[in-house]
Amino acid sequence: MEQHTGSACWGLISVSVFEVEHDGDGGRVVHVVPKRSGPPICPDCGLPVGRAKEWVAAQAAHVPIGLKPVTLVVHKRRWRCDTPWCERASFTEQVPPIACSARISEALRS
């Protein structure tokens, strides 16, 4: 494990880097969590929710450093919507560096 110097050096601005580790093959695994500016909003009913259900991790290839591969692991929360009339039971917060079910980061894609 090595000290991180911030998310900007990894090309990430909407997340905070909390750990960078070596993958054993010369690459890096960068662990991040999303930055939030307020309570999460249910995508169906549009109301704020405040009860986290669990943590999940999404993994994707990211922009390499030279010839060394970088894997991005986004640790994000699954939230529970408690609005009585809302049909959505839970949802996972969206994180811009990795689109839903993507296998490569947006930075690597572009």
C-alpha cells in the first residue's frame, strides 16, 4: 500500500482516493469513495433518503500510468427508499468515474 496524494492526480474529481495498492504485476489498484454534497435522492420518487442498506464495490479498468495498468475500485452505498408510495426498494448511488455496470472508467473510454 502507498500513500495517495489526492484524487486529482488519478484524474478523478468526483471521488476521494482512500487507498492505493500494488496489484503484484506492477499495476495499481486505486480504491475510492464518492464525494457527496447532500443526502442521496431516490431516482424514482425524487425524495431524499437517509438510510444506507449496504456497501458495494464496482471495479473497472482506468487510465494506465505509463505501461502499468490501473484498476479503479469504487466503494459505494446501496440506499433504501422508505417513502411508502415509492416502488423502488433500494438503489445504488451513481459515481461518474464508472457508469453502471461499466468495465472501464469514463476517463479510459475517452
